[in-house]
Amino acid sequence: MFRIAISRVDNRRITPVRHETALSVDEAVRAVRGLLPELSPGAGGEAVSDEDVQSSVNRVNDFRQDVTVGDGERYRVVIAPMM
């Protein structure tokens, strides 16, 4: 299982806005692609790819990426295995 955390990034402040779980990397990426537009209309999940997530999870045990949406808001996406 994987945990998904999406947080809003405002300068130095990071505010959690959504937590989810998924059974696989593919499911986690699909969830992120569905959640980002809910949080900020016009946001796309194209910045998060299955291959990048899987590679990062294999190398450093988690995936972290900041995503800037169309209106300038920034979100940090974290996908990590549940231990």
C-alpha cells in the first residue's frame, strides 16, 4: 500500500490539504491526477507520471514533487510506501 499526501505550499509554509491511500503506484498516480483538479480547477496531474513515481520509490523509497497549477498555487505531492 502507498500513502498519498498533497499539501499547499505558501512560501515556507506547507499546509496538508489531502491524504489518501492506494494499493499500487498506478492507483496512486490516478488518484493524484483526480485530486489535483478538485483542489484547484484547471490543475492537471500530467506533471506526475507513473514511471517517475515508480523510479523514485525504488531509489529513495518515496516520491516528492512540487506542482504549480494554472493560477500560481503550488502543491507538494508525496507518494510513499506504507510501512
